[in-house]
Amino acid sequence: MAPHWLSCCTAVLLLLVHVAPVVTQTSCMGGIPGIPGIPGTHGPNGKDGLKGEKGDPGEAGQPVRGQKGAPGLRGPPGRSGIKGDVGLLGPVGFPGHQGPKGKPFNPSSQERSYFSRKLTISQGPELDMSIHFNEGILPNLGQQFQGDSLTNGTFTCDTKGIYFFSYHISARSRVCLKLLKGSDTHLALCDVAEGFLVTSGSAVLELEVGDTVSLQATKYNNIVTSQSSASHTFTGFLIFPTA
């Protein structure tokens, strides 16, 4: 109880101390001011004001350029570009030097090798044996133009080079022949028809000196033997030497 009383007395004394000067100061004016009130709470925020005028422009900034840096590493090569258009034709070049004069042509010095033979037979040729073409097709030519002879129907090369050979054979119903270089069959051909027929073949061969070429019949043939109007021919000639 005592502390409560003491606190109340203390509060009254403090109030009197605070009021006494005010009473003394205002006693001459006739009125006694009241006790200040308790401060009120803060009011709400005010509204934004009007937008202000645009300010003056600032000073222009000066760009600052630093020192040049060190070169970087070289990058990898890029991909090849698209092929360009064909360029314009260049100017014509200067003519070359004239070549040496050629040798005069002399027909007598040219290498020649040819034959063209025919055969009219009374009986069929032996199988797998060279057909013996024993008659020349151009018998009226001079001896130097008669061509090479065939030994038992076989041509023997005496000039190395490229040669052309062809044959024509008349037969009944069917015929099979083979053109041989040495013992190797280079060309084999069979032909079949109703009645009479004429079969032919040709080939280009490279020959060395001493090589042989012949035409042989196989077991499948009916070569005409009784008619003199049916001839069989075998021809060959040198296209150009290679020696």
C-alpha cells in the first residue's frame, strides 16, 4: 500500500513543478493555459505532385579509348567456298616454233604385210586343223604385190605390229569356226539358219615376230564343198608396225 501511495505523491509533485512556472508566467495575463495534449498519429502519405519541367542537358561525355591489345591466336582455316564461275577466255598465245621438216614419203620403204586367199573345196576340212586357203584373190598383180603366202593355211608374222583379220565361210544349216593365235582360240563363232548361210567374223590382233594365225573348223559345221560358186575367203593385213 505504501509504494502505491508514494508513487501517487510523486506524480502530483511533478505535475505541480511543471504547472507552477506556467501559473507564475500567465498570472499577469489573466488566463491559465491548459495542459498540452498528447501528439496525434501520423497522417496518410500525400499524393504525388505535378511532373516537373525537363532539366538542362548534361555535358557530353568523352569516349575513352584504351590501348591496343595483343594479337589473338590464329583461328583454324575455314571451309572451302563455292566454286566460282568460269573465267573469260585468255588471249591467244604466241605461235610455237616451226618443227623440223619431215622425211619424203617413199612407198617402197613402207613395211607391208597382207594376204587375201580363197578356197573351193571338194570335201569338208579336217576338224581342228587349219583350213588350207590355197588360191590368191588377185592373181594378176605383180609378184611384189601378191602378199604373204600361207603355209598349210597358217599365217606367220614377220613384222611386229597390229593386224586385222577377217573370214567368210559358206555353209548349210549351221557352222562353227574358231580363229586361233598360236594355239589359243581368240574368236569362236557359230551360225545357224535354214538352208544356206554365209557366216563371217573379224578381229584385230597384236602380233610378235613368229606368231601364227589360222582359221579352223569344229565338229559342228556343214561347210559347202560341192558348189563352185560358193567360195571361202581368209584375209589379213598389217595396220601399223609397233617395232
